[in-house]
Amino acid sequence: MNFHQTQFARRDLLKGAGALVIGFNSGLFAAATVAHAAPAVRDPKVVNSWIAMNKDNTATIYFGKVELGQGNSTTILQLVAEELDMDIAQLSVAPVDTAHSMNQGATVSSSSIFQAGPQIRSAAAELRQELLRRAVLKLNVAADQLTVANGNVAGGGKTISYGALIGDENEQIPLTGKAAVKDPAKYTIVGKRLKRRDIEAKVKGSYAYMQHATMPGMLHARVVRPRGQGGYGHGPKIIAVDASSIKDLRDVRIVQQGDFLAVVAPRQWDAVRAADKLKVEWELPESLPGTAKLHDKLRGSTTNDTTMLNEGNLAQAAAAHVASGTFHGPYQAHAPFGPSCALADVKADGAIVQCSSQDVFALRDSVAGLLELQKDRVQVQYIEGAGCFGHSCYDDAALAAALISKLVAKPVRVQFMRWDEHGWDNYGPPHVGEVRIGADRDGRLVSYEYHGWHHGWMIEETSDHLATGKPVHELDKGPGSLFVNKFDAGGMYDIPNRLLVNHAVPGLQGYLKGANLRSPMDMHYSFASEQLIDRLARMSNLDPIEFRRRNIKAERWLGVLNAVAKASDWQPAPLSTSPTGGTVVRGRGVALGTHKATLGGALGGAVAEIEVDRSTGTIIVKHIYAALDCGIAINPDVVESQIVGMSVQATSRMLKEAVTFSKTNVTSLDWKSYPTLRFGQHPDVTAIIVTSKDPPLGAGEEVVPAVGAAIANAVYDAIGIQLTEYPMTPERVLAALKS
């Protein structure tokens, strides 16, 4: 079947046993292009919109969250298999596609299982209830006499499959939300270490990523921009383009709309060469403060202030010991190993886009706006790309592909170059934190004050902005990730007097473009807060873990803390304000952290063991012990992998990563100017899942701030000095030692 020329609706996929290819991966789907068919109706109040039971006793799940490498395409099947009493091998997840998937919002904030999982679970419970009702009639057996195994209902000596109980493809089963879900005490599939479906192909190198996808008759394109962005809202202006500079590349075409510029060619290497050789005169305003003056600019800005929390009375808090400090965090990049890639085929009456967006429905709307099409004429298909830890350049690449395809009237593949990805990313915003914490003579926290300065997130993609010139805006999300997080800024401790003030800096006044980066902003808060907690422990002549235990009442936080203490075999050591002798000194540190602990969210804790070479300033993280309470772990292997990934990334961000820029543009454009942790520098990681009976919660971000702060505290333990800015580079360590 040639998908590109065939129109079909969602229900046609489900007709008859085997009509839907079960178990295909995103790479196989990438090779096919679905026609410009109007999307089928997706009614969230109909079970069939979520789960399609097939005649061959298999089922297809229409999950709206995408697989970013976090394993949700396996864990969601475990949830459904549990509720339906089916084998996981009987289930598959349909590729996420705006033409047939349910819109469950962006795949962010560890929401796949925490927020989207209950919707699928409820649909599965409703489906099982309806199928058992039908089985009672078919088998003439009372409901309490029925048993189900592998999707086969047995009773009265007879058996019938779920598939045989399904009606025709037009039948709709209402989703009332009243069907009882299974008691976790009876789980047999949730909680098991089942093999992930995508890992074998990824290990063998046969997995088809977005970068491998093709379309018939496609052209290759590269965007052409200055090497590195300037201040958000102060985009580059094209003064002149010298087409003769690439005249030797005969098959290359220059494409321009407004200040959006690209080159297109039948062969990818020609597009790469043309993008590099094309001479363009740009107007680049001096819109940035330069890296060295960034934090002074943040701190000195006129801000929009919000009191996030005001409990008790700081003025009346009697503190015997007070620790305070000002802490700085940098811009950091998403920096995926493979630069962003997208394919688009735009025709007069519709468009298809294939990309790695975390929110295909929101991207569909953006593409429709850029192309001036109705939303229902745009179809966006998700294909997994390189590592994704927040809003990087995948939507930017998709919009570029769509625009170029429209301008050249051909299918177009766009892949960014490394300098595009590094230089035009949506960076995690920088931060200035001023913190003051007090404890009484018994080592009990009595006061906590946190003032944080940072700008927010941006919403316009670069390709769209350059092409249309429309005004840019900051994203107004209200209190949340963009604000000082009350759960991470002292929220794990029992403190009677606490004040948190968020100082929102206008991001359109000379700052880089910012967006969510894994555990957004929380590493900033923990880096500042948990270091002062350690300093107070030393002032109180208490071991850091004992000090924390003394100030925690919440059992879940104590559980996380005790878990890392036990795993790391933490033993109280003599407290000292100066390091031991020798060039290479060792240290260990502990810290707690979370992302959004709303509604009883996941909690993280970590212990770091490090070495510091005092002659070079080099920090080596030897071992990370990281604990996570994420409710019921649907698949412990998946959760442990997330803990390892969070620990390694947090180490890299704490020791090495920072975006640099001049007054005109970003200057960290490759792996040398924006270094990350090398494989040989990865710490050993011991992952600990804290047993919990709570519902499944997020498991992809909460360990990051704990690990970062634990490393900082280990440095304090090793050299007796606290660093107030990260990344904690050798230069900063040496400067601290000299001071």
C-alpha cells in the first residue's frame, strides 16, 4: 500500500483481525506518509478512542504521550495489561499522530504516567467491565464465576476471547469513569521488570529514529543563520545575500521569506556545503550583556515580584545560627546528541509533518498558522529523535521544514547543524538566588528566606519569528515551574517561618531565549538551599544527615533520606572546616530535591562521593547514590534507568555545562565550547527505588536537583569551601581555594 496516495479514516485501521499492524515501531511508520485525510473524530468519552480491541484478541492503545526514551511506551502497556488481564505481548501502542491519537497534552513534567496514565487505566477498566458483561450473556455464567487470563474469559467450562466479544468497527463503548480499577494489592503485571520494547533495536543500532526517516521525492535543506542567536526579540536582519558564493553548487536553491533563510538541494551534502559557503550580510544588534555580566543584569533588573509563600513571622524567629549567601546558575542547553530533524510535505490543501515534538497537537496548530491552513488540514506524526530533556529545537526544525516545503512545493527534510542546535536552542534560564536560613541552638530550623531572580520561558519558534516578523512574547504560565518552587526551596523541612519571593525579570530586555530544561529551575534552588542546610549542620555541630532528620517530619521525605543513607553506608564523620592534607582530597555530600511535589509527587534524595585535585581544581564524581519515591514503580527497570540518567546528566550540568555569549550572540556552538560529561567521566550510580503504596507518580526529573546539590555539598566536605556558582569548573575551584 502506498500510504502517500491513499486516504483512510481511523476506523479503517481497525477493521478485521490483522488489519492493523501490531507491534510496529516508529521507524517503520516513519517510512510511510499518511495522506491529507481529515482527522477522525476522537471523543474522550468513548472507550474505543483510547483502546481498540481487535478480533484477533489483541488491542491497540491510542496513548497521547510520546516515547522520548523514558520507557512510557512499555510502562503504559503494563498498566493496560493489568486492568484487562491480558499479556503485554497482546498489546501495542499506536504511533502518536494528530490524525488518530488522543490529545493528552505535552509530554513534559513526568506526566506520562502521573497524569495521562489514569485516563488510559480508566478506559481499560471500563472496557473490561463491558466485555465481562457480554461474556455473562454469551457463556450464561454469573459474573462472579468468570476468570480472565490473556484476554480469554472462562466460566462454566467454556471460554471466549475478548476479540470474539467485540462488535463491528462502528460500535462505541461509553467511557463513564465509573468502572472500578484493579486494587494495587492484586497487581501481577505492574511492578514487574518486563523488558522494554525499544531497547533491543536501540542497542543493535537498528532502531529507526527521526534522522533516518525519508519521504518519496524529498529534498534536503539546511537553515542559514548567524552562528549563535542574540537577545530574544532582537533577531538578526538580512542585509544582503550573495548567491554567487555558491554558484559552483548547481543544484542548490536559496529559499528566503522575511529573515528566514535556507538552502535546498537534492543531495544532503550539497545542502550542507551550501549552508556553510553562502555569504550573508547580517545586522546583529548588541542585545546581550555578555556572559560575565549576566547575573549582575538579572539582579539589577526592574522586576515583577510575587510572594510565593509567607508563613509565620521571620522577624520573630530566634536563630542562634544563620547561614546566608548569593548563588548563581547559568543558561544551560538541551544539546541532544543528534541535531533536530523534521520532514514536511506541504500541498495547497494540507500538510504532513514528521518530527520529534513533545506536543504534536500544539505544533499542528503552529504549523497551520505559519502555512495559513485550517488546523484539520495539518497532520503531525511523531517519530522519536535524539535525547530530549525539555523544549529543544525539534519544533523549530519542523516549522522550518514546513515553510521550505511550501516555498519549493516538494517534500523537504531539514536537519540542523551542530551550531544551529547549540546556538539557537531554547535554553534553561539562568538564576540568582539570595538565601538566608536560621537554626536554633538545638539544630532545628526556625527561619527560611529565599529571593530568586530569573526570566521566564519564550513561546515563538525561531523559524516562525524570522519568517513572519511577528512580535515575540514570554510565556505567562502563572505560578509554577517559572517561579521559586516552594517544594524544593525548603519544602522538605519543618520550618515555622518561611518567605519565598519570586523576582520575575522581563525576558525580552536583553536575554537569550529560554524554555523548560529537565527539572526546570530546581537545580538552581537546591544548589543554593541545600548548601546552606549543610553549612547550618556544621554550625550546629551535627552530621548533615542527622541535621536533616532532626528537621523533617514527613515520612516520605524521611524514607528517601534514610534510603540513600543506608545504600551509601553513611557513617557520621568528624566535622571540620578545613580539608585533610594531600593534593587529592575526598568528600561526600547529601541532598534532597524534587520537581513538582504537588498532589504528593515524587521525591528525590542523593549522596555523592567525589575527589578534588587541589592542584588542578578538577572534580571527579566517583559514585552517586540516588533514591526516588515515585509511588508504585510500574516497571522498576525503567525507573532505575531514569535514576541513572538523571544522575549522570545532573553531574554533567553541575560540573561542565554553561552557555556562553558575547554582546551580539551565543558563542558556545560545539562540544568544545559547551562541554558535557564524557562516557569515561560518568560516575557509578546506585539507583534506589523507595517502596511506596502511593499511585504511580513522575519518575523523570526529581533526582536531578538532589544529585546536583549533593555534589556541591561533597565539594564543601572535601575542601571546606562552598562554591556559589555552577558549573563548578576547575577555574572556579582554584579561585575558591586561593580566596
